[in-house]
Amino acid sequence: MGRPDIARIKRDAEVAAAEADRDIAIKRAESQRAAAVAKAQADQERVAAETASLAKQAEAERDLDNQESQLSGDDQKGAGHRGQGL
């Protein structure tokens, strides 16, 4: 094996190492992008779930307020009828 062969082998090894580094960087960037997309999607789903939960809570509170209003209105009507009978 002569000097030209050794130089060619070294050059080929350096090119292969550089290509491997490039491939690793590409895979790392793809993984980071996929992780960022997954995190953003999870955040959107969390916000949607929180929004739905708050809406259900507000609806339940409104229903409770309506029931309380109806009950207090019924109590006032009942008290007025009782007072008239005396």
C-alpha cells in the first residue's frame, strides 16, 4: 500500500465521519421537531380540556343558581298564600 492509497483511505474515512456527523445532526433536528410538535399538540389538547371543564362548571353553577332562584321564589309564593288564609 503506497502513500496515495493511504491518503485516499484517510480522505474517505474523514468524508464518512463528516457524513455520519451530518446524519446525526439531521436525526437530532427531526427528533427535536417531532418533540416540539407533540408538546404543542398536547398543550392544545390540555387547553381544550380545561376550556370544556370550565364551561361545564359554569353551566352547573348557572343551573344551581336557577334552581336556588326557583326554590326561593316558591318559598315566597308559599308564604304569601299562607298569610292570606288567616
